[in-house]
Amino acid sequence: MRLKTIAKVVLFISLGLFLASRLSNGTLSFYIHPRFNALTAVTALTFLLVGLVYAYQHRHTILHGVDEHDHDHHDHAHDHDHDHSHDLSWLALGILAIPVLLGVMVQPKPLGAAALGNREINTGLLTSAQAPSGSQLSVIPTAGERNILDWLYLFRDRGEAAAFDGEPVHVIGFVYRDDRFAADEFMVSRFTVSCCVADAAPIGLIVRWPDAPELVADQWVEVTGTFLAGTFNGNEIPLLIADEVVITDPPTQPYLYQ
């Protein structure tokens, strides 16, 4: 009884601290949309309060190994058995502990090129002519401030690759390449998220740069250049002709949100 009571207290408090730590260091956004941060904070606080209240209610058992109701055990044997018939089993406690154990053992990291390659992604989603459907920009930033998703919205709205010829581009993303890319081509990529990583969708701009073979998949790069209408995998799209590609650190928030 004492060991299980202590395990419950540790579990509830650990769940609360785990969620709070992921929220405070920003890694929670590797898995869910930031709009759920407030709800997560409430959940973390609830776990902590439940753990502390439970510890206070069973302080005699935890400190002395004696149930504070043991002196009534013989008079209320039936009630005592009934109360503990609803107690969590060790199996249930183990299942509840799995998220904490995985969270401690697995280093949090955002999706990258490996996840993109393993997903069933059609050519349309990989080309820069295809933007996520149902999305719309409320305010279009200036050309130098647009991220990859901003450009894809504009590609969809204007619908003509040549309409972007000569427009300056400065974007950040990770490197992706497969057997459809020429030696001087790669994709500067990001993932878009609507709710959580389960619905994450890869997007990107096709870049032409003479030194593309030197880049390694998953490297984060800043690409500066201009658009020029061209073809990729049989589709006419605005190609990003790079003037400069600089290796950079991943941004604090690696995803783009719809």
C-alpha cells in the first residue's frame, strides 16, 4: 500500500513537471501547435496539484507506512475493500508512466529530411508550385520577408510560374534531395503543422545552385536568390536560382503553422 501510494504521487508530479519542462524549453512545439500551450499549462498544473493533494491526503501512509484509517479496518472491512477495488493497478500505473519514460529517454527533435522521405508524399506536394489547400495569407509580407509557406500561397494564387521571374527571395529551411533532383538542385524545405506532427506536411522551394552536391540532407540553410520559371519533374514552377547558400542553425521554431 505504501509503495503504491508513493508511486502515484511520483507519477502525477512527474507528469506535471514533464509537461511544464517541455513547455518552458520550447520543445513541446516540436509535437503540437503552440495554440495548445495554454491548455498544456493547465494540464501540467492539474497533474501537479493532484499529486500534491494526494500526497497530503495520504501523508501518514507515505511517512510512516501506516494507513490513517487502519484503526477502523475491522469495523469497516467491507467499505475498505470496496474503496480499494477502484484503486489503480500496477499495470495501469506502468502504462501512465510510459510518456514520462519516453520523454526522458528520447531526445526531443523536430521532423527533418528522414521523416519527409519516409512519408507517402506525391510529387505535387514536393514541388514548389503546390501550396497547402484551404490556407490563405491575411497579410502578404514583402518579398525579402516571405517564408516558404508565404511563397507557396502566392504561387497558388497567381498560378503562373513566369509571374515571379526576378523576384528576390531569402528563405530558411533544411536540405532535401532524392533521385528526381539534378546534380545542381535541392529543395529548401520546411514542415507545416495544423494541429500536431501527425498532420505535418512537407513543403519547399526547388533551388538551383552549382555547389548543391556539397550539401548534406537535413542541413539548415539560408538561401538568397531570385526566381526564374523552369521545370521540375515535368511541372512548370518558379525555380529559386541561388546567389548564396549559407549553412545556419535550425530556427527556434522549425515548423510553419497554418
